[in-house]
Amino acid sequence: MSTLTDSLFNRHRPTPGPSPLLSDNYEIDEDDLAAFSPGVNGMGSLLRLSDVTNGPRPVSHASGSWQIWAAQPDTSWEQGHNADAAQLWLLPLSPSSSGSSPGSLYLPDLEAGQQRQPRMFYHDLDNPYEEVGNNYIVRIPGHSPIQGSLTVDGYIKLQFTTLGPGDKLRFHPGIIGHLPADFGFKNPVHGTDKKLWDFYVYAWCPGRTILPKTNSWLNDLVRMFDENEALRHAILALSALYLLDYSPKEEIRRFVNAYYQMAVTLLSRDMKDPNSQADSKGDDIIATLICLNMIDVVASEYRRPKGQVPRWLEGARQATKMLNASDPGHKYRRPENIQMNLTRKANIIIVARTAIIGIVLAPLDSVNTRKQFRWLLRDNNTEVHGVLGCSPKLLYMMSQITHLSALMFESPDMDTYPAGGEVLKVSIEKLRQGSELCPRGYTSTQALLDDCDLVGPDNVVDCPVKMTHLGAQAWLIAAQIYLLCRFFRLPRHHPEVRQKTGELADCIVRMPRSGRLFTAQAPFFPVFLLRFVSLELREQKIAQDWFETVIGAARCRSSVPPAYESLKRLCAWMDRKNPDHMNGVPEQIINRPAWWETAVLWLQEMEGTLCLI
């Protein structure tokens, strides 16, 4: 840490301490991490962190030798508690400093009426699904129809039965009980639409999460089913696509294509409406994009060829633009305090998950993360969300890891970026995630592991609370590994990386891989990361067993099988090329091999952009 501090302040600190956690809500940008000429009293290079809007209030830290000041480059200094939040500078406390308490940081507030961000409007919103045409599903699955019965208890929850050859496929509800016959409808729906709707409500939605209050697919998207034709057809196409696997008939294939094409056509019309970008508008359009993205995720055989941006990722980026444009936060001095409606929050969570996780193994480009996803910091952002499996705040931090890595990659001579990485590292370590089942959460990984009672032959937990928090902790550890490997460029054999992979494996091995507690809430990306980074045979086997069990027991469409095949080829290539082999770790980050980016380049050339959602 002393070298990092020397680089930041051009002077030696005899008793260096960790970088302080400046704020709960902040964003790192290239403008915020710029080195300037020394100020008065020879204080040296400076670090600015913008969007610190939770003050004025003191924030304690360990070393007691930092203080926020405000200034313009090459001008006089004034203490930070009188400054505008857009001009914050982090400086070591000088012995002559006055007007502030040692060991505290004073965070300024914004002036009344000041806007944090300009009103946005996008003229380039395109529907990435227009290119598909009228015949999306071109063939019927080659396997035979179900005969007898089949129980599916993974990413969907139901039992199929047929009474005999030629009998119609029937399914029985999963964990969701009986609902009113007209649930989700203003007007009654009959025939094929009702059957597909029942499949969505009774079978598909229960497989999304074990947290009922934040099952956004059921609680929020259904609110708009009867109000937006494009969304209605997208949901019906999604259901029909799944049913086609269990009843491979030409009639169902035609249903999929008809519903899909109608959803795409209506979506293109709706996206051209300027009112869709008005404040707090366009949620139904965003929800339609979400459903079409999900179809592209699970129908991997119909994705774009490698070398092109996947439709599911392009769709998430278009939805992100709409969320930015319709965000009412530009009118308020503290947009993080805006109370969102449930539908908007659901859209934010699902879109951000796709857009952020979609680029962890993609080439770095700060355009993809610059000033994005700030709405994740609103509302109760430290509570585990059922769609994510972790808290929105942790997801936002992962986007900041990617963004800071891109800035470092694009401007390697900026010696202040390491300090931003240290801030993120401390922030993740301090994050405590609660849930609707356990609001206080757990203080540490070890405290969680000690509280887990393992049952059955597989020695896994049998409790929704433990399942939820093991998954959330797996995401937190995965974020730590991602920061260490991608930004700090630590090799896989580094002791800190190996410690974290061990903790991640201990969480994953305790989690069921099928059955009533297994849903799409399971930590897919953390398991992928464990196999990608780990060098220990035990940890590799835990990840491999997870993939093979999930693929074998799920018995439904998902993005797991193609990702696992790519992962196996990636690990085989890494073992041959051995990019992790190095004699020690250079002290400066820019002198360390960017082995993560080397792996990304291989993936892009050989596999394309991986879908890990």
C-alpha cells in the first residue's frame, strides 16, 4: 500500500492505511480519477471522486490521515464541506489543517435546485430483433414427444403427463398455488393464449427465484400483460418456445413464430414513439425487450454468429438507453432517494443484470459503462433481489470494476486509478447484504458457513434463507475475484486469489443443484468464475459437478449448456498456453500481464460473447 500511496501523493507516509470508503453511492469516471499538478504546500497528485451526495456527514476511516478538499486545478484550496459535489478532491491531512475533525471526511451536499445530470433523449433506438424475419424457429426439436410423465424441478417447476400415444401434453402447477381464473387479465383470455399464459405463471415464473416478493417476472411483468400487445405476444412466444421442447409439433412451432413476429413488429412501432422516453414512461416497452432478450438467451441455436454483438446484449443496451432517457432523476438534487414504482425497479434490475454480466468476458470499452446504471443505487439497494441473487448495489460495483479496468486499459499512465481500485475493494469488503428472509444478513463468509446445517446425501442446505445468502455471498466473493484478476491483474496462483476461490467453493458446494430450492437465482456466473480462475482440483471439481448436475437435472432450456462447453474449451486452452505462469507479481499494475484480457481475446475469436445470465 505504501507504493500506491507514494504514487498518489508523491510523498512517503510512514504509517499507511487503507483507502477510506468515501461514500455508499459514488461513480468512478475518467474525469474523477485525473492527476493534476501539485497544489499549495506541495500536496502532490490529487484524486477526485464525484457523485458523493450523502452529506454533509462525517465518514470514519482507519488511518485518520485523509481529508476531502475542493478546488479547480492550479487554484487555491477550500475545505470540502463548503464545496460542490462535482469538485471533490481527496487529500492527505496536513498537520496545519484546521476546521475538521481528525479521522473524518466531510461530504458536501448539492445546492438546492442544481441538476446532477442533463435530460437525455436518444434518436438512435433500434430494435435488434427486426432482422430475424418471419421464421425465427426454423425447425422442430429432433427428440420424441413425452410419453407418460416427466417432472421438471429446475429452471421451471412442473410435471408433464400424457395419457397415451397421441394424447395432448398436460402440465400440473409447480410451487405456485391456485390463482383466480382471470389473474393478469382485464378481459378473459381463452384457448392457446390461456394455456401459454398458464405455463408462464405456473411453471416458468416459479423457476426464477425462491424469493416471492422480488419475483419480478411474476409480480411486475404480469401487470402489463393486458395493457401492451407487444409484451403480451413476447411472453406467449417465450412460453411456446419452452413447450416446443416437450411437445415438438409443427403447430407449436408456428405459434412461436407468429407470437414472436407480432411482438417484434409492435415493439418497433412502440420504440419510435417519442413519449416512450418521457419521464417514468416506457416500462412496457422495456419489459418487451426483456422478454425478447430472454428468448435469445435460451434459444442459443438461433443467436447471431460469433464476432457480432449478441442480440440479447444489444437489446439490454437499448433498454438501458430507454431507462436513462425516461429516468426522472435529472430533476432532483438527490436522485438516489427517488421512490421507484415496482415495475420500473423490476426493469432496472433485469436490464442491468444482462448489460453488466454480459461484458465481464468482453473486450474493455469504457463507453459501455460510462455514467451507466446509477439507478441501481436507489431504494433498498443492499437487499438481495430474487432476479439477481445478490443486491443491486453489488451489481453496480461489478459495473464499476469493469469501468475502472477499461479506464486503466485505455490510459495506463494514469497513476491515480489504483486508488480507485482500492476504494472499490474496501467497499465490497464492507458490503453486508440482507434479504426479505433475513434482513440483517451475515457479517462474514465464515459466519454464514458456520450457520449452515447440511442435510441429505449431498450435504447441502435445505433452507431458503441459507440458500439465498450462500448465493449472495458467492456473488460478493466473485466480485472480489473479478476485481483482483481483471483490474489488479493478479494471477490465479496469487495467495489472495486462491483464498477467495476457496471461500467461493465453500459457498457453492453447500448449495443444492436441483429440487425445490434450485432456481435461476442460483449463482451461475460465480460458478463459471470458480472453474475459470481456480487452480485447485477440489475447487475445479465443485464447479464441474455443479454444471453437470444442473444440465442433467434441469431438463429445460437455459444458457448453461453452451456456456459450459465454451468454458471447457477455454480452460483447456489456458492449461496449454499457461498465461498464468509468471515469476512473481510486478509492483505496478500496468507492468503486470493483463491475462484476463488475453483470455477475453481468445474467447471473442473462438467462442464469441458468452451469455452468463
